[in-house]
Amino acid sequence: MSERKRIYLCLAHMSEEGLEQKYIKEAFDTNWVVPLGPNVNGFEADLEQFVNNREPITVNHEPLTKRVVALSAGTAAVHLALIAAGVKAGDEVIVQSFTFCASSHPITYLGAKPVFVDSEKDSWNMDPELMEEAIKDRTAKTGKKPAAIVPVALYGMPYQIDRIMEIANRYDIPVIEDAAEGFGSRWNGQVLGTFGKYGVLSFNGNKMITTSGGGALITANEEEWREIMMYATQYRESYPYYQHEKIGFNYRMSNICAGIGRGQMTIVNDHIAHHKHVQALYEELLKDVPGIKVHGNPDSRYDSNFWLCTMTIDPEVRIKGQENAYKTIVTGAVGGAAGVIHAAESAHTDCEPNANVEALRVIMDQAQIEARPLWKPMHKQPVYKNAPAYVNGVSEALFKIGMCLPAGPYVSDDDVKYIVDTIKNAIVD
């Protein structure tokens, strides 16, 4: 019997018609292989049409007219959004703690300081009440309010953007929505990334759609769009020679990568529908397993793309081999940039998933299933040990009991059943 093919969390999936190759070939045929070009323009137009579409359309909604700038990475989009929002060295920026480092690292690029805010239990995203507490406390302690607020759509789940925007507007603080994992997710029918002053998207190799590597920044109007364009192309002035009056960056997307993106936009709705279908299967097949809970939309306002499906495992659930968890030091990267890591000195850190979660991850890995712990909260990362943090214990508690499950376009119904059977068989009765 042949070994089962490995099931990945979210593997890039090209259109059946091969449209990605068509647009790439056009770029080569016309010698547009450098940054910018027709594919970049076309991809941005496709993105604008997508993000400006509300579902359902109602007479009470003003039309959205957001503009989009295609960039080399989602991290670049966060960086440029912070600059455009006026964040400078010495400023403080409120950012969700339960996230990937790309949400917070660009703050430090600018010499600013991240102020981490914990999550609420329903969405697992930024707690608006704790956010307001942080605004008041930082203003009192530093003499000035935070320069920006960065909520994050964790695994695609929308944040409580109505409450976040209400508080941010009251304090006149710009909101930068990190929707890198939430492309196509909606709150009350409106696409994430279109509520705040800026919105961040990612098209990394494992996202809802891919451009190999890349991202985009959603802006509110033409003027801001042009300013972002300037910053993304090294801020060159209109002279017959290179004149620079501000520091810019080489952050624009290549015409080749944008060609992939144009093809991917033809199947984005299919991808989102598939992720939601996989989520529904997990919910159905795991609903009667004691101690296992699949995280779903809290109520009808939330419409997650379920970029990755997630579940929690009660500490009381015993997993086969649990007694051996963390006895071996991991020697390679678990997901992400495989091989680009430092060797760990110990199998333990001061904040880690429970032994039953790690034991289940190992079992699933041996069964050719890629599973991963949830993001470790940023306020528990050594690099941010001195950063201000406003915590309630939610993200740390979830990190200890949570796990990400495969959900990408290549994950079949049979794969989901196999994954669920593997989970059930791993539990000690």
C-alpha cells in the first residue's frame, strides 16, 4: 500500500484554465518582466472591484470607492500604512498580540513601539474594551495618544470592527486593518480592510490566493493612493533625473507576480467557498467528540473565509504518547520558512501548547497531516519582552489549547474525514 500523500494546511492552487501562465507568458512576450506593467494595473483593478463589493447591496450603503496598491509583501503594506498614517520614531502603536510577527515588526522598523492588546473570546481578535483601556493608559503615561491601531483577522476571522472603529474615531486614531489572513472575509457583508483608514492584504504562497509572494494596501481615496504609490517606488520627484525629497522604498509588485494574481482572481470565490465547505465538514464531524471544539463564526455578523480551520483541545483530553511530548528538541521549522531557523537550546519555553496538543501535532505529522499550533502571542515573544501589553489571559489560554487544521483548495472531503479519524484515534478513551 502506497504512503498517503501529505495534506498541507493551505497549498497554492492554480486555475484549471491555466490563466496564471497565460498572463505570465504575456509579460514575457512583451518583455514586461520588471516591477509595474499591465498585469500590475490589471491585478489592482481586479482587487478594487472585489473589495468594493458589498453583499448584499442595500439602498442604505454608500458605494465603496477604495483604491489598491499592489506590493511585494503584506509586511510591506503594513510598513507603508504606518508611514502614511504618520507613525514616527518614538510613537506608540496599538497592535493585536494574538498574531503573526508581520503585524508588529514594521512598527519597530520605524523606531516606534508596539503596545500589545489581548483578545476577546468570541472572535479571538482584539478586545475593543481592552483596546480603549490601553488608549487611556498610554495617553496618561506618555502624554500623547497612540499613533495608530492595528487589529488582525486571525485565521480569517473578522474582528469587532464596528466597536473598534467607534472607539478609534472617538479618540481620532487611524485604524490599519491587518486582513492579510482575511482576504474575502466580511463583517456585515463588507470586505475586511475597507473599514479603517488603510487595509492590508497578503498573497503569500499559502494564502487564499497567491502571487508567489506579494501583498496589497487598500487606501481610502485617490490622494492617499498616489502618496502610497510614491512611497512604494522610492519617492521620486518629477525631474529628468532622480530627485528624492522623502525616503521611499522599493516595494512595488513585479509584473510577473501580478500575472499570477490576475489568474488567481478568477477563482478567488471558488477558493473561499471551498474553505467554508471544509470548515462546515470539520464542525459536523467533530461536533460529538468530547473536549474538541472547532472555532466558528460567533454570530451572523461574522463571515470568515476560514483561511485555516482551528480547534481547541481541553486539557483533560488525553492523547496517545502525551507523556513523551517535548522530550525531543525540534530540529526543523514547523511550517513557514522551512530551514530558516535557529536551533533551539531547549524543548520548552515559558509559554507553549499543552502536552496533549503537541502530542496530537506529532501524531498528525506522522500521519502525513500538516497541523500547527496557533500563533504564539506577541507579548510572550522574547523579542518583545519589554513592550507594553494589556492582557486578559485569552490569547495565552488559547495558544495552550489551540491547533490549526488544513483547509486549502487541495484538501478534499476524504482528507477531512481522514484528519478527523486521525484525531479521534489519537484520543485515549
